[in-house]
Amino acid sequence: MALPEYRRARRVLWYVSHGDELPTHDAIRQELARGRTVLVPYVDGLNLRIWRIDALEELRPGAFGILEPPPTLRGDSGREPPPQRVDFVVVPGVAFDPRGGRLGSGQGFYDRLLGELRPDCTRAGLCYETQIIDRVPAEPHDQPMDLVVTDRRVRRRR
């Protein structure tokens, strides 16, 4: 959160950690307490949509058991900005490489969403250092990260 790109961002899209992902709940709470606009993704068919949260407690287990806004709260245009409004996105992954390559869970949810962001939106993969590998296999639709932030360091895409 000390990165200059993050500090400049007005609207940050955070993944809501689940399972063995690097935890994000405390960081999300901290940013909400600071008054930052925090967005989270939710699954809508084969795509991820974006929702602005006021508190983590608003979320309920949804697709794949991941916390997301319940269907009863969706549809409010004031809380569902278009992807082009995101300034910084924090993305999970199974593995990352020094070139910004990301291996996701294989469903393509994040790649589709990342393809809708503005070119100047910073994309940061968040993971444990042990998730860094030499090279992630890449397909034409895969979206690279600008930064890979681990529990030990920050790697900028080469």
C-alpha cells in the first residue's frame, strides 16, 4: 500500500482472499477505514463484475465460496462502476513470473476483467514469494501484471 501507484489511486479493486491466497481482509478493512473507495469483484455468469463495498461484512459466500455482494444488493449503478473507473487492481494467482505473467485458476475470469481496464490502470499480482516461478505459460488472451507484490518484495514487470 506504500507503492506510489497505489497511493495515487482513487478507486482500488481488491480480490477478497479465499483459501490459501495471500490474505486481504485486513488490508481491505484498513483501506475502508482510511476512506478509500474499495471495489471487489463478483461472478456474473462467465464474467467478473465490480462492486463498491462500505464494509467487508456486507459480503456473503458466493461463487466458489468466495465472499461477494449478495444478489439482493447488486444492480445499484452507484455501487457498480464500470471497469474503466478502476485505478489500481490487486489480483490473485496460482503462480507469477518476473515478466508479469500470471497463472490463474483456469477459468479466465480475471483475464476477461483485466482486458476491460484502462491501459493506465496498474495491475498488481499479490502472492507469496514461493508462488514465483521462472516462466508462466502464456496464451494470447492472458493479461500481464505491472507489478508482482510478494510477502518479501515488489517485482516490476521486465
